[in-house]
Amino acid sequence: MTAFSPVLLISPEGDAAHATADAALHRLGDALQQLGYTVVRASSTDEGLALVNADPLFAAVVLDWDLGDGKLCSREAALAILHGVRSRSRLMPVFLAVDRAVPAALPLSVARDVHGYLHPLTETSETTARRLDFAVRQYYAGLVSPYLRALKQQIDDGPSLWGGAGHHGGEAFRRHPVGVEFQRLFGDLARADIYLEQAARLEPGDAEVLEHLGDLYAKRQERDRALATYRRALGFKPSERVARELGDRIRTLEAKSAAGR
């Protein structure tokens, strides 16, 4: 089973000529579910665009371009969906479901922003699902740093390692010479640093993540970075509580700077 975000299938409902395409995409959705994905279906490009704009956490998007009845997806609708995806992620896989090897009348503005083409009418749903799954795994592998990727892999695999840094709160790890030396050099803040900075990159507009990252910089005596991070968080119009906390932190650090402490 995967731990990835849902896959969005966008296929406008058609007449009887489109029934074969609808059935093929339904089988693709079933095959993706067998691989562990949640599948979200949109029955119009407007609905698909609304879902793209509302939720940035899709693992991939599949757009019906010309399946079944030969009617092309509206160029404007496709561009709007692609723009919605690319405004949040340059790398998220976007596939066009097409009726032939070379899609008909595909504008360059659409082609340059898609990951590739799927052929659900001419290949098995299992084959198409595996191709999409491979693209999603490559996409997720590129989102994290090598160190965080290794940690994620360890979590996904679920091994029980008595000497792991997170096993029973790291008790055995801290008793091992390697663990002792690691903690002496980096302290417990090392892990917080990795996770918070990664979270801030993945969710750049999350004021609470930035608040915690600012707290980390403040604890490390990196006052200028902490102040800049707190002020950046305020720029995202956080809740009243978070804004009040950020204001208090900024005033405290400014007072320390003015006093030379």
C-alpha cells in the first residue's frame, strides 16, 4: 500500500460514444486503488479545476484529452488546469489520456507542461496504473533531501532497529558511541532543523510552520534569521492567536538586540 496523496482523474461526461472511454478510465481508477491510491474523479473540467485549486496535495493529475468520441478537451480548460497545478508544483505528474499515440491538435502551450500520455483504450489498466505509479514515485523521491528520503524510507519499511535514533525515544541510540558523538555534535535540534526547514519549503505559506522554524533559529541564537522568519510568517495573515504570538516573539528579540544581549 502507498502513503501517497490521491490521484485526480478529470474526464468530462459524454454521450454514448464516450461510454467506452468512461469505462476505461473507471478501470484505471480501480487499478490505481489496487496499488493503494485514493482516486478522486471530476466529471467536468470546471470541477477538475476547482479541485486543483482547492487541494495542492494530489500525487498526479490525469486529464481526458480526446478519448472515445474524438472531441478535444477545451484548450482554455486544459491550460487553466495546468496553470493551477504548476502554480503549486513544477514537478507534479500531469498526464493526458489520449486516443492515439500522437494526440490530435495538441497545442505547444499544453504539451510543454504535461508529463506524458496514457493510452487507457489500447493498454491494460494495470499497465497504465503502473506507469503512473512509477512517475508518482519519482516525483515524491525528488521532493525531499537524501537524508530525509532515507529516514522516510526507514519509516515506510517499518524495521525495528534497537539502535535507531527514534526507537524508544532514542534510548539505545544515545548509549551507543555513534549516538553519543552525534548528539554531542548536533544535539536534539538537528532533527528539528531538518524537518522544519523541509516543511517550510513544502508549505511556504504556512505561518505556524514558519513560527516553529523561527523558534528553532531563536534557540540557536540566530536572531536575525528568527526575526526574518517571524516577519515572513506575519505576511501570510495567520490567525489572531498566531499573529499575537509572533508579535510577542518579535518584540522580545528586538528588545534583546537593542540591549546587546
